[in-house]
Amino acid sequence: MKKLLATLSLVVLVTACGQGTKESNDKNQTLIEMKKTDEYWKDKLDPEAFRILRQKGTEYPHTGEYNLHFENGTYLCVACKEPLFTSTSKFRSDCGWPSFDRAIEGKIRNEHDASLGMSRTEIICNSCDGHLGHVFRDGPTDTELRYCVNSVALNFSENKKKK
Ligand SMILES: [Zn+2]
């Protein structure tokens, strides 16, 4: 009887482990699919953000909420909420879009963009693959970079004041 119980426990244990692995694999698979499915983002983002982040659109210049916005805090990806830029890297630019001289390390990747007959460097959110804007080598600060970002692609989180 003892032996039978031991065998049964073993079977239950093995089955439980097996199920656990399968479930976590399925979950990872779902996450990967979510990252890439337009239907998922269509549901999650408003139409203008979807057009810009998922279809590589551009908002009209001088219209964005954060174009001339200079509060202390962090700018996050509107889709996945990852921090992308800090307010200390933001500078006043005449280009009509929020401009930064550097991104938070590891949060953004560059890709060559040959669309519209131009050669530009597209900037993409590393965590959700959303299109953010472009980076140009004409920045006024020591980095000489100008991250030109669609305001719609950003959310702002204000730094809490120290008491
Ligand atoms: Zn993102």
C-alpha cells in the first residue's frame, strides 16, 4: 500500500510539473504574440496612437501635447509604459515635435528608414516595438543628437517633489 501511495504521489508530481511547464510556455507564447498583433494594439491604443506607433505615422508638427512641455519627470512609452526619456534630456526645438538629446539607456533601438525618399534613422521602443519617431545628427548639445519624438507616443510621469 505504501508503495502504491508513493507511486501515486510520483505520478501526481510528474503530472503537475508537466502541466506547469506547458502553461508557462503557452503564457510566453501569448506574450510574444501580443507584442506583435495589430488587433491587440488596436484595442489598447487610441486611433492616433495606433497610426503612429504601429503604422509608423507622424503627427502634425507643433500640435503635440509635449512639444513645448518642460516639467520635471520621465517620458514613458504610451503603449507599454516603459520609461524612454527624462526631462533633463529634453530641449526646446523649432522642429515642432518633442526633442531629446539622449534616450534612457537600452530603452530605444535605431533602424534605418528609407521611406518617403529619405534616408533617416527610425527610433523604436525596445520593449513593445512601437515606432516613436526619428533621431537626427543635428542636435545642439554635446551628444549632437536630436531624438524627434511624436508626442502621441509618449506619456509623462511627473517627479514627485521631495519634502
Ligand atoms: Zn513601448
